[in-house]
Amino acid sequence: MQKEIRQFSTINALMAGLFDGVFAVGDVKKYGDFGLGCSHALAGEVIIDQDFLEADGDKAVKVMGDKELLPFVQVTTFQPDKVVDVVDICKDNLYTHLSNYLPMDNVFVAVRINARFDELKIRRPHAQQKPYPSVVKVFEQQVVDTVEAVSGSLIGFWTPDFFKELSVAGFHLHFIDTTRKLGGHVIDFRAAKAELAFERKQSIEIALPQSEEYLRKNLNMDDLNQVIKQVEN
């Protein structure tokens, strides 16, 4: 059983504007079939649920090919430690629900929530062109949808706060519906009842980009936490 998350690049590299894909889907999938990320030039949100799925602001959800490139991705296998039925779950109380079953402040947790969501707010970006704008400008132009009575899965991770310069601290979740026609980054959600599955992860291994741009980029962002909060929420 794999208890490790494999992460490619870091969240501060992405927030600093390193949007070029440098990791091939075919290489990433060797490390698992569950996770999330984004695609080259921030064209779309990536949902990893057996297949690598891309949801962008311009086209329908598609299955990505092995040669397509990713600038940031987290992947693992998912063999849940526990699966529980919960009621009245939303983004604001997800921590409370999950912490009923495990101490989680100091560990990574892979999370899957299957439900018919009463309300779901998701976002999808548009592909960017060089010279790339700031990540804040990119997400000011994102497509934001609020949908009701939609069935599907939230897939993602809980990251401890002290890893916040490497990954998104707290919950980072992407959505894919049961028809695989709608997906994106989760801003908010609410469900009267849901199936909550989770697996505590023992370690994370990070593969850093080797591009010249990455090697020379200044990644010391004083406002990193504020930027992540703006972009993720």
C-alpha cells in the first residue's frame, strides 16, 4: 500500500508564475491514479480519478494524453483507511467532520467525498499566453459556476499549515461529476448527506522542475499566503 504523495513542483513556484508544463502525464501516472493539479499555461484544472481529466473554461472536460505537460500536480494511490456516511457537510465544517476520525493537523490526508451536492461552486481558468500575467490576474478572469443538485466526487488533499510554501495548506479539492462532463477547482460545496473517505499519508516526495526558468526564478514571495488565499478561494 502506497502511503506517499508524489508532488511535482511547489505551490509557490506556480504562484510565482511558472505556468509552463514540465512534467509529462505519462511520467506522473506512474505514481498513482488519484490527485489533482493544473495543465500547461494554466489552461485547466486537472482531476486525477483513474484517468487524468482536464476541465478548462473554454471546452468540455477531456481525458489528457500521456505527452501533455503539467506545471504542478499531486498524485497518489487511494486506499481509504475509513469510509463513513456523513450528513450536513460543507467546506466550512469538513475539518470538523474529518477530525472526528483522526488527528490531522500534522499529517497529509487524501480525501474523497461522493455525494449529490445541493450546491457546488467551482472555477476553471482560461489558457494563458506568454508573457504570462500574474496568477491573481489569471484567476480574476476565471469561469466561476454555481450548480445545484449535481452528483459527483470531490478529490484532493488536506495539507498541514507548516507545509504552506510547498502545497496548498488546508483542504485543496477538485470536482468531477458522474458523467465526466463538469469539473473544476472547488470553491465551496454543501451536501445534505455524503460518503466521506480518507487515507492518512505518511510522507510526501517532491520532484522539482529542472527548467532554466525555475532554476533562476525568485520564489521568495512575501505575499505568498495572501496570493494563495485569493486564488484558492
